[in-house]
Amino acid sequence: EFVLTQSPGTLSLSPGQRATLSCRASQSLRSNSLAWYQKKPGQAPRLLIYGASSRAAGVPDRFSGSGSGTDFTLTISRLEPEDFAVYYCQQYGSSPRTFGQGTKVEIK
Amino acid sequence: QVQLQESGPRLVKPSGTLSLTCTVSGDSISSNDWWSWVRQPPGKGLEWIGEIFHSGSANYSPSFKSRVTISIDESKKQFSLRLTSVTAADTAVYYCARTFGKLIGLGVRYYGMDVWGQGTTVTVSS
């Protein structure tokens, strides 16, 4: 079973700043099958990135994903007020399709 | 546009069985997609419970494996979650979701969980 470890647990930033979130897998992911989701209270998760670096439909280009193997990064180039949320990585290349524990991006 | 909607009892007694159904609209359930259940307990992160393919093939998280069954009814465009022997720790928001798959050549490429239901809160309490 893949274990995904996200860091940091919480990121305190101001609007306009750059956010860099990390996700490390316990084993190399097949076909870079890693996704990033945004989760806000009272809302369903929203797919941001799939295949480690491809943006989902309708996702602003300030969101970008990178990485391969075991180390992956989600970058938000300039934080907008609506970007403050919890972000989860997930590997979907094999079962069980595990999630990381999440990184909260909060307003400083 | 694919939409998912969860339904089922919101309150379940301890040691009872939690049963939820997800209805798919706007697309075929008999495609290359996997249909999943994910939950979020209060104050905690997302937990993947399991998934099912239209053929009936299912995968489960080891954390739930002995208690969970996911089934599918293609004719009704529904898939269902059954979780037995529930405790207060199973209180959560339960989501159904689609892992989108597309046939590329001789294989299927997957694109993550691109469509989600709105979620339903299930409370385990006497």
C-alpha cells in the first residue's frame, strides 16, 4: 500500500504570495498517477491536477503540479482569497487509492 | 455533464449497517471509469473507502475491507456502499466520486477523481 506524506501541515501566507506544497510517496508511483484536490468546508473536493502535472478543466493556470517518482509538488503562483483551503494529494495508479493527510493553506 | 447524488439514511445506530446509494446522471456508468466512495470524518482528512467497475470488480481499502461492500446496478445507473458494524468513528461526510478513465490505444489512462457528489453526512448514534 502506498503511503503519501504531505508537508507542511499548515502554510500561513498572504494573498499574492506563492505557495509550495509537497507530497512524498512511500514508493515510486506508476505513470505519475498523482492528483491534487482542493477541499473547502461544506464543499466536495475539487480535482486540480492529475497525472502529476496536468491541470483539470477550468482550473486557473496559477495552479501547477510537478514531480515524478516519489516526490511531487503543487505550486500556487499567486494566492487569491479563494485559494485558502486544504489541499490533498492522492495516488490513483493502484489500489488502495490513498490520500495524503492534507496541507492547510491559511491566511497569515 | 456527469452528476452524482448520494442518498440514504443520515442516522445509523451503533453496530448497525450504513447503506448509501450514489445515482449517476448525464453519462454512462458502463464506461472505463471506476466509481468510488470517500469519506471525511469531522476534523480529519479524506479517506478512500473503495471503488467498483461496471463489471462488478471492486477494490477496498484494507482499513475497511472486512466491513465494506460496494455494489453496482448498471440498469439503474447506481452504485452503493454498505458498511457493517458501525461505531461513532464511522460518523463522517460520505462522498461518491468518479475516477475518470479513457481508452488510449489498447489501454486505459486514468485522470483522477474528476466528478464528486455533494456529500452526505452520516451520524452513528443511538
